[in-house]
Amino acid sequence: MRELDSVPELVEPVMVAAFEGWNDAGEAASSVIEHLATVWDTDELLALEPDDYYDFQVSRPRVEMVDGENRGITWPTTRVSVARPPGARGDVVLVRGTEPNMRWRGFCADLLAVARELGVRRVILLGALLADSPHTRPVPVASVVSPPELRRTLGLEPTNYEGPTGIVGVLQDVFGAAGLETISLWAAVPHYVAQPPCPKGTLSLLRRVEDILDLTIPFGDLPEEARAWERGVDELASEDSDIASYVRSLEEAKDATELPEASGEAIAREFERYLKRRGHG
């Protein structure tokens, strides 16, 4: 790990992390970190040593060009930066990288050491998976939370997933076992539109992050991009009767599992959240 020259004095820092690759369907999760780094002023603190965790035949370095000139090589790695969002009570530590190809335990130990050195007590891990979810409905976001009682406090939906996991799942286990409040948020991206970007999935994750951080995050053009994405998928579906029929079956299955009362409560909660975050409540 490239060491911190000096540990900054942070105020109640919360870490928010996402990783490109297996954990990032439609790049919905990593795009949250990219968005936050755009709307907030950030300072990079460190980068993990790429030779320790990446197979460069799998995660290849890139040649970056500026004005037609060779600027050099950019190596795959994980970068840690810090932001002080306007109006926030504390700092936010942003972590973005590519899922490592090897030595996951050492990778997690490095990130845990960074979190402890910076005084982080709460971690939000972001992921996105492909699911039987219709693009015409809100993108579901499920969670894994440690300690479990924190889920009720935050009003998050649980997941009962069992199966293979990625670096987000391993970090959830490592951070939780170390005593940090750890929240993994997983967006269910429609599998029939898996190609990135998926702004609707990014927006769903961003709204949950906003709630957990208890601050207002500028969404910028993201809501309109999400609507444009949905309209684009509508057009593609309208041109293929099989896809259109499949989407209708997903919609019917989704609606059948949600009681009208539950849907009404969800709408009311979302409206209250909007008023609170946008200064009307």
C-alpha cells in the first residue's frame, strides 16, 4: 500500500466504496462513486499497490493520450479520496477501483487498515447484480447489514441471496467482523439490458446513500438520464414482440408480489424523503 504521508484530521468519516467488475452490473455501482467525486470537491489520499492485487493480463493497464501525445500508462488499482460535502456533519471517504484478481484477504486487510487509520466507523459498500427485474419499475435495492439491527434503523430491504460472491461480499464480512457498521447495497439491474450505463440503477443506489448519509446530494442530469434510458429500452422492446411479452410478464410478477397498501406506503416514504432532502420538510 502506498502509505499516507500524513493522516488528515477527518470528522466522523463514512466510507463509500464500489468496484468495477463482477460486482458492478451496468456499472451502476461504480458510477455512484464517479458521480460523488464530480459533485463534491475531493482530495486523493492514496492508491493501493497494483502489483499486489492485479493480474495485468486480465485487468490490463491503459495507455492514456492527451492532444495526440502519449501521456503514459495508467495501472489498474484502487484509489481512496476524501470529500467534505456541503452541509454535511462529517467527511466522506470515497473508494473506487477494479475488483482485485488475487490476494483478496490481503486487499481487504489493507482497506480495513485504511479505514481504521482514518477513523471510519461506518462503511457503505455498493454493488449491482443482474436480475429478473422490469426496467419500467423502480430498481430494487437490497441490503446486507452488520450489525443486523441497523437495517431496521435505516429502513433497508434485506436480501436472502446465497451463492458466489465478489469483493463487496468479502469486504462486508471483513469490516463487519472488525466491528465497523457495514452496509452493502445491491441494485437489481434488468438482465436483458445489462450493457452499461444503467443510470436508473445508479440513481436508486445514490438515493439510498443520500438517506444513510442524511444529506442532500445534487443529482444533476442523472434523473433525466434515467428517464432517457427507460425510454430507450421501451423503444427496443416495442420492436421485438418476444422482449415486450417478457417485460410484461416481469411487470405482472413484480406487481403481484407487492400489495397495493405496501406500494402506497413506499410511495409515501419516497415523497417524504424527497421533501426532507430538498428542504421542504
